[in-house]
Amino acid sequence: MNFSEPFRLSGLLGKFSPDGKCLASCVQYRLVVRDASTLQILQLYTCLDQIQYMEWSSDSLFILCAMYKRGVVQVWSLEQPDWHCKIDEGSAGLVASCWSPDGRHILNTTEFHLRITVWSLCTKSVSYIKYPKACQQGIAFTKDGRYMAVAERRDCKDFISIFVCSDWQLLRHFDTETQDLFGIEWAPNGCVLAAWDTCLEYKILLYSLDGRLLSTYRAYEWSLGIKSAAWSPSSQFLAIGSYDEKVRILNHVTWKKIAEFEHPATIVNTKTIVYKEVEKSPSVETERLSFPPTRSLASSFFSTQSKYDISQVPVSLHCVKPVADRANPKMGIGMLAFSPDNCFLATKNDNIPNAVWIWDIQKLKLFVVLEQLCAIQSFQWDPRQPRLAVCTGNSKVYLWSPAGCVSVQVPVEGDFQIVSLSWHSSGDSMALLSKDNFCVCYLEREEV
């Protein structure tokens, strides 16, 4: 495993291009585009203000930079560096911006969610979508890029509109049986749209492309409900994480629950493997020490390394009691993600912040628990194989695969706290992001 030197970064804005050839990063008002393999700078763009959001177009030819404070979006072309585009929303303001799947339209959401403006880069035409709802996940595109669903709120009722992305014509408009719609997500095959209610009401609704309600699922009433949801890549399963510290798996035939995964503070099943991260002080041979020691030797000398031990079951995990009188309590299933081959599901229960749970989807059983020394900040699956990368806000990156588990110290001088990571589309490298820096980690194919 090799690591690049660290580069400056702001706002955790660092992303590989969809085609995997480039890596874009933001440093305040500058956009830096590098070659993904050599990290040589290919282009340098200067924006009008500090960049608050950045996104590649689907064909990797354009990059959108949003400056919400100014209500401005700037678009840069990689093929024609002299070409530039500026979209100013003026007094309407700007709270969100994203690409359409074709990479030639930009959707801007104005302040107070008054409307979504669709700007065409090709024809310079403008379309408007009224009454978008201010919620966590209000716009969803099908994977093939043909349709867009928008959550709407008008006359104190929730609606969903489905548009054809080729000409932005309205295909369907229907009201949803929700108190306060919180999020929408298409199944990867584009046939079913999941819509779920606010956390005050446990309800998830499944709609067909033509707006028919296929099924409604409610696990319980009178308690905090859904916190997260994720489709499996095959569209066969929908995983729903809730505040009661459980994940429920629905199947795509009957939309009934086929499994319920609990996240207890004590692991008792002897078939579950528990990897526990333990710290070990580095051993340095005294003959090799030069005084004063070299900087790299000094940094390795003072940084504690860690490795994984396999714990004997039963294992008690570190548990945190949520503060009852605060909004958004740290409890329930806050993160879940399926592996690309559909075999595993990784979850995090916010009550047990230091653990990642990995479930075997074929057997519908708990397979592995990773118990870290620090709280989990982020995890992401390798796009090509069942390999999970985890970061916990320190200078280490952790990798799990069915073959085992490894902890790797990033050899960077100074304070490098990894809070986010993103894989390259090939699975051969990943960008490790801290608050002020990022570096690239290169993996050999056989590793882990």
C-alpha cells in the first residue's frame, strides 16, 4: 500500500471523476484538477468566492462549483479551459445545486425552497419546478438517468412529481400518504420509488413508476421511526435503519419484512467474529536511532500503531447513552451500505459509535463486528469487490474483507485526521480526506 504526499483541501471537497482519470479538490476559492494516477496538476480554476459544493458531470467533462452565500454557480470545462459559465440566482438565493444525469443541465434550488430552476448548458433555456420540499433527500434520479422524482409540499400536503429528464416534461404527479415526507430513493433498476416519513412516524411507502402505491410498511407506532434507508444493488432488498437500533430488510416481491437485525451492546453468538482494535507501542531499535532523529523516524516513533485482535465471545461493546432532551439524539442506525456484489450489509448503530456491523445477506446473519478505539466517522465499500474501508478521525485507515482485517497508519507528518474517504471507480486507490488536507492511498489488487 502506497500513499501520496498530503495536499491542501477545504470543505472536504475532493472527488475522483466518474471516468476515474482525474481528481478534483477545492482550496477555498480555487478548484484544482489533477491526474488521478500521477497527481500532476492538469487545470487550475479560480472561482468568485469560497467553494461550498463541488460536483463532476456524469461524463467527467464539466465541474460544477456552488457558492451558496453569493447565490452563484460556476461551471468549468476540462476540454476547453477558456470556456466558462456562471449562473447567478440573484435575489432568489441558492441552497442546493446538482447535475442532471446527462451532464448538460444544472438544477438549482432557491432559498426557502420556492422553486428548482433547471438551466440547460446547450440551449441556455430555463425550466422551473415549483414547491420543492425542504427535506433530507428531495430529488432522486433513476440509475439510467431517464427519470427524476421530486418531493413537493403544497397546501400542507406532500406530493411527488416524476419528470422525464430528456425534456423535463411532467410524467406523473401524485400525493403521498405521509405526515411530513423526509426522503425519496429509487431502486437501482428504476422500477420502484421508496418514500419515507419524518422520524416521528414510522412509515415507508413504495411507488411504481406510474405513481401506483405498491405497498406501505410500518414496523411500530408512537416512537421515533426511520433514520436511514438503502437499496441493495440488485434492487431485491430494501434495508431500513430506525431509532430502535434495528435494521429491517424488505424483499422486492411482497414488500414484507424477511429479516430483522438487532444491534445489542453484548455479542453472544459464537459464530460472530469480533475484531477488536488494540494499540501497540512501536518498537524502535536503539542502534538505529540517530540524534536528533530524522523527522520521519520521529513521527513513526511517537505515533501509536494499532492492530486487530479476535475477541472471545461474549464481547461487551462500548455503549453511549443518548441525551434525551436534545434534538436528533445519537441513537439508532445512522449509516448503512450494501456491498457492490450484494453479499454484505455494513451498518452503524449510533448508540455504539465505535463499532461497524457487517451482515451476511445470503444467510441473513451477523458475520463480523469491527470494534474500533475511536468513533466511526465514515465507511465505504470498494466499488469492485466486497472490501470495506473505514475511518475514525485519526491518521489510520482500516480495511475489511472476508479474508481478514487490517489497520494501516498513513505516513504523513503532523496532524492528519481522516474524517471521510472516497474510492476510485477501479477500487485500486482511494482519497483520504481530513479537514485541511487530503492524500491518495494506492492499493495493490491482492491486498486484504
